[in-house]
Amino acid sequence: MQKRVPLALTLLPALLFMVVIFLFSHQTGSESGRLTKLVLAWLAERGIVLEGWFRENAGLVLRNVAHMVEYGILLWCWLWP
């Protein structure tokens, strides 16, 4: 027999991650740009060198990938229980 998990506990991870998304979405452009530069510097330290189109558009690519990842995590939080 399967135990039922209270509804509040099944929704809690998704609700908490929505708060995280909300906090990140309220960053100013300069704060977001600074964070993007930090991530790109971290990648460069590990030998990940971007060339060509990716080098010129690294901020755009990184931000779009970050959005896909965060909404993927949110989907996982909803489907997890």
C-alpha cells in the first residue's frame, strides 16, 4: 500500500523554486551582466574557450541556456512527486 504525501509537501519544491526564479528575474541589467561575466570567466578558467559566433554572442547564449535550465528544473519540481 502506497502512503500519501501531503499536498503541501508535494508543492513545496516547486513553490520554493518559483521564488528563486522570481528573485533572479528582478535583477537589473548590470547585475545580470556581471553574473554572466563571472560565469564566462569561470568557464575560461576551466579551459572552455568560445570561438567564432559563440564568442561574440556568449552572453546571449548563456542567458538563454540558463532560462531553459531553470524552467526545466521547475518542470522537474512539479513532476517529481
